Amino acid sequence: MEANNSSVFDKMGISGHQNLFFCHDKAVGLQAIVAIHDTTLGPAIGGVRMLPYESLPDAIDDALRLSEAITYKASLAGLNLGGGSAIIIGNNRTEKTEVLMRRFGQFVEGLNGNFVASTDIGTTQKDLEYMLSETNYVAGLPASLNGGGDTTVFAARGVFYGIKAAIKELYGDDSLAGRKVAVQGVGSVGEQLVSMLRAENARVYVSDMTEERKMKIAAKYKAEPITYSTSFELDADVYAPCALGGTVNPETVPRMRCKIIAGSANNQLKDEEVTNRLLKEQNILYTPDFLINSGALISCYSELEGYGNDRTEALVKNIYNATRHVIQKSQEDNITTFEAAKQLAEKRIFDVKKIKR
């Protein structure tokens, strides 16, 4: 047990995490974790992910990784928010109940505003409504509850602007007409991205873990269906991973024939250091996920600040300039785009920390 405890503290120390909170309520079956990475810029915000993790260390690792990414995401987007993440261990299809989500809301309330909960894999706006019965520290609510509504629209738009910025840096003009884009995963964000790409006459190739979904989206948007497991091998201008993370790794990169990687999936890189080096060697331009997939986070921030859609759209549109800035910095300093994005995010936090003291 001591070794496990020390390893958790070691991990928190390495990544600079402030807090890791646990909640166990046997009566309602709740096992939950909230990780808070950094609150220099503002309260930590993060999605609530409900999955049947194989082990507690797996759940903790996910919470730590996701919350750190949100810190960088918020900083790069110019938001006054910190990075957090929540995990509920359980099957979201069979074990999720109103009372479970309300009890989780009480857990969030007990953190005194240091953490704001939103949706992630396995949770919905309805779950946020249940949490709202117990705490006001939620964001991403439906418009009927004075929330920002569907965040996936802004999530897709942010990735779309990120793709255009990368195309501009690579080809000198950001027109998507005739550009080949492989979208892996056509859930709500992936589908809306496909719609935006097709509206600009891009040649879109779609894949999904569900064959039926893939064929439906391909037919609806006149896109070309391809195999999910090998979609990264397509000779395309852009590979857009919009499903699970980790598809960009030391095994897949040598088989990639794309010029740009830009998608909405979280934690796209596996073995970050090795993978980043391989991407640079292969001359593949990677737009970090925490840079371009911040649209949903921006929508939640606007909701918390009471902004309207126009302000949200302006903040999302800024992802275009932020992406170009990261790419240019990586070229000037001869570093990876991943390093450039992290450096810019960390500099803003470092600078703000000076005036917070």
C-alpha cells in the first residue's frame, strides 16, 4: 500500500498536480476521483468520465492525464480556468442512476468551487441536470437551463479552424477545396467536422468503430467510407482522429502517409517523447489536441461568464491564430509543435502567477 501511495504522490509531483480527491459511497455505489492540476488561472474545470476501469491506478492515471491537458488547453485558449478532471468508476450503461449523479454533485459541492464539472465519455447533459440539484458548479448545461447548449458544435468548429491553420502554414493558403481529410470516428463531433469540411469541398474519408454509423455518415455527406483500424494509413493531407486517444504512437507513425494530424480526440499521442520525435522525422505536422480541441471548453467558459454565442464564436475562431502561432514558434525554435504549445501555455500560467502572488 505504501508503494502505491508513494507512486501516486510521485506522479502528482512530476506533473505538478495540486490535488487528488476521492469519494466512496457504498450506499449509492459511487467510486469517484477528482484531479485538480493547476488553478493559477482560475477554478479547475473538467469533464466527468464514467467508465468501468480495470484498476484504480488506471482510473487515477486517466484523471491525472486529462486534468493536465485541460490546464494547457485553457491557457492556450486564453481562458481564466484551471485544469481538472473527474472519474466515476462504473458502467455508464448499467450502473448510472439519478441518485449516483446527485451524490457525485454533492462531492463536487464539497470542493468549494475549486472544481467545475462538465460532460465527458459516459456522461450527458441530463447527468449535469442531476448534479445541478446538489451543486451549482457545473457547466455545459442545455439552453433550457440557461446553459450554452450543445458543446459539440464548438468542439468541431475549433478542430476545423485548427485544420485550416495547419493547411495555411503548410501550403500558404487555407482553402480546403480538394484537400483529402481522413476523419476517424464520426460521433457527434466527428460528424459535424465532416459537415464543415464537405461544405468547403474537401474530399472526406470517414471511418467509425460502428460500421452502420460509418456508412450512414458517408452517404449523408457524400464522403468515402474507409476501414477504421487503418484509416491513419491513407495518403491524405490531414488525418483527423476524433475517437479514442493513443492512435498516434511509435507503431502507427511509420505507417502514416498524411501531411497533418489534427483531430478532436483527447490524448492522441502515446509515448509522447518517442512519438513526437518520429513525427518530426517523418515531417508530419501535428497540431496538439489540447490546442485545437478546446471548443467545448470555450463554450463552457462562456456559459460560466454569461457570454453570448457571438463571444463564444470569437474565442473559438482564435484557435486559428493560436495554431499558427504554435507552428511558427516550433519552426523558429526548432522544437516540436507539442513542445511549442506546452511552452506557450506554461508561459501564460507563469506570468499570471506573478500578479496572483
